[in-house]
Amino acid sequence: MAELVDESHFHVMILVCPNCAQRFVSIFTEQIDWVRSDDPQYWQLMPITRMEADSLIEQRNSVNERTLDVLGPGRRCLHRDHPAGARDSIFWTKGISVGFHD
């Protein structure tokens, strides 16, 4: 595991499967709900190549939303969305979308 961004409401990590060594980029985003304390949370997990993982680790301090948004366009990505006031959902989509969903 390599932590790239570790802020209180935004985390980006490289995870590695212990069985097959497949690398994944994991992105967690949380928005503070100051009114109802029902913080929306979004998590994404996408397989990446070893070269992509190495490149992200090299960029560690400069990884930002744009760096992640252009990673693997069209590639399947697992999302877990938990919007405020609603049940969470888990679904597959293509590419990474960093930020908040409506």
C-alpha cells in the first residue's frame, strides 16, 4: 500500500492484491454536511498497471483531481456512493470521476 494523498476528507492510495499483485487506485471523498451531519461519501477502486502505480507514487506530492480524472478513461471502476439522506449503492462504471455526485 502507498498513500498518495491523506487529507481528512480526501484519500488516495495504491493498493496491491496479496494473491495476484494486481494494483488498484483507491479514492475516498467525503463532503461535510454542516447542517444534518449526514456526510456524503464516495469511494472508487480501479485496477491500474504497475507502470501507472509507479508513476502515481513518483508524483505523490503533486497528485490532484486532474491527474486522477484522466487515469484509465474507459476502464471499469467500482464505485460505492453514499449520498446524504439516501441508501448507499455499489456499481460499476467506466473511468474515475473525482469530486461529488448529485
